[in-house]
Amino acid sequence: MDNITQIIITLATVLGSAGIWKFFEARLKVKAEEKKTELQNNDGVQYRDDLKSRVMRLEELLEESNDKVLALTAEVHQLRTEVRFLTKENDRLKNL
């Protein structure tokens, strides 16, 4: 009978400790989720995320603007060359 009591006590201890461990594990997960949600809803975090998205948008606009400036610069060079040739042609026709 003494062995059976020891076995029952051991089983109760093992099952109880596993149950307590699961309880604390679930409690820690809930606390972690609450903290994560709290951080996501924090005004500072939302402000930072807003700033990040605005910076990304400004970088995109800057890149587009740079491409347009390069295209316009090439067009200006082309027009300058054309004006130079037309000016020469005009001078040649005046001298005739």
C-alpha cells in the first residue's frame, strides 16, 4: 500500500506540475500578445510608421523627378544642337 501511495503522489505531482507549466506558458503568451498590441496601438509607433511611409513616398517621387530631369536635359541638348544648325543654315541663306 505504501508503494501505491507513492506512485499516486508522484503521478499527481507530475500531472500537477505539467498543468501549472501549461498555465504559466499560456499566461506568458497572453501577456506577450497584449504588449505587442499595446505597442502597435501606441501613438509614437503609429507616428513612426507614418513617417516611414511618407519617406518612402518622397523617395519614389524624387526618383521619378530625377528621371524626368534627365529626359528634359537630353531634350534641351538636342534642341540646342538643332538651333545651332538652323542658325548656321539661316546665316548661309542670308549670305546668298
